Amino acid sequence: MNFYINTFNYFHCICILPAYNKPRIKQKINSNIPVQLQILLINEGSLTRTMQYLTGQIISIEIIQQTYKTHQLKNFQRKMRFVWLETEIYTKLIFARSLWILLQNSLISQTINNNKPIGNSFIKNELDIHKKIHEIYYGYCYLLEKDIKSKHAIWGRKYTLYYKTKSYVTIQEIFSPYVISFFE
């Protein structure tokens, strides 16, 4: 399965582990994924906060692309954002693509700071969200490998964030192999 990461990058999946079959997926994850990476891939907390603890640095974002499409009659806005999560010294850690469906004038649309990691906005505004992980995947992408300066296959995940039982954002994250080094 191949899917767009953005208009320039294709991610080629070698393996996709769907998260809906929990006992089976847990067995596959335990036997195929390094423990350090499991902590990041199946973590349902704030990835940004976890990376700050691991690196000891503030994690910021580099916005690569951001698009908005407003549907006036339906009273919602669709937003797509492509970012790199990186350290203070500009080490690229995680590539993330997010797709938002925001009702105009809703609490969520007023809360999100476009120049900050998503998790930071939720934490700062004390919003209680729920994360549902859909799949974990393993593959490669030539241009992402070039950006992170690594020829290794890369892991990623896809999940949806819910606030008060409504889905607001679906996120795909691809992890640099470099993130494992912070566990050593």
C-alpha cells in the first residue's frame, strides 16, 4: 500500500499492523518492534511531551505545508498540515501529517496554535482528548530518508484524536530511526 505524505513524497509500506485486533497486534508488536520504539508507537499520551522528556530539549515544529479549505454553507473548515517535529538544534525527529475537520467558532478551532505541536495546544488549554491508534506501519520513503539522513526503513503510525466523542484530527507520524538513540 502506498499513500501520499505530501505532494512530493510517497511512503511505501512494507508492513501494516492494524490496531483493531489488540491481542494479535500486541503479539506482533512485541516480537517485531524494538521496545524503545514500542513506547513511542503505542503511546496514547502526548508524543511531543514524551520527546521533550527523552531529549531534554524543547520540541518545536517546522511547518512544511499548510492548507485551509472553508465550507461556508456547511459551517466547517478543513485544514491539512505537514510538519517536522525537531529539537532546539534542528534535529528532525518525526514527520507528521494532520487532517483537521473544524467547526467554525468551536472550542477546538479557537484552541489550536498553528505554530506549535498539536499536543502542546491541548495540554496548555487543559482539553481532555482521546487517541485511537488505527495502524502501525513500517516502510520507506526516499525523500524523508534524505531529510533525516538515514537509509534505514522507518516506522510510523496513524491515529485519530477525539474530543467529547467527536473526531477532530487524523494524524500520520513517521519516526526517524534517530529517536531510538535517546533511550540509550
